[in-house]
Amino acid sequence: MALNKLQQLDQNSAGVTLPKDDLRLEGLLDENGEIDGEHHVHIRHVDDGEWTLELVGEIDGE
């Protein structure tokens, strides 16, 4: 199991990095390994210490 460090982003948020290999498998990277386009993720707190991430196809108004 790979572990990723929780990082402070600013006063109001923290983040976890996603491995590029996983992003590549989802087709989210271009040929240069950069994020291809704009993508949004819905994050849900499921239980103590458990979250889910879901790639969202379109955002209302965009």
C-alpha cells in the first residue's frame, strides 16, 4: 500500500498528492505528463479516517 503525506496548503485547506501513474491510467495527463485540461473532483468524508474521490464530468455553469 502506497502512503501519501497530508500537506498544509494554506490556512483553510490541506492536500494529498495523487501519483501521476494513477492519473495517467485515468487519461488525465497529456503526452508531456502534465494535467490535460481542467478536471474537478468531488471529495466525500465517508467515515472516521475515510474519504472517497470521484472525478466529476461537468460542473454546472461551466
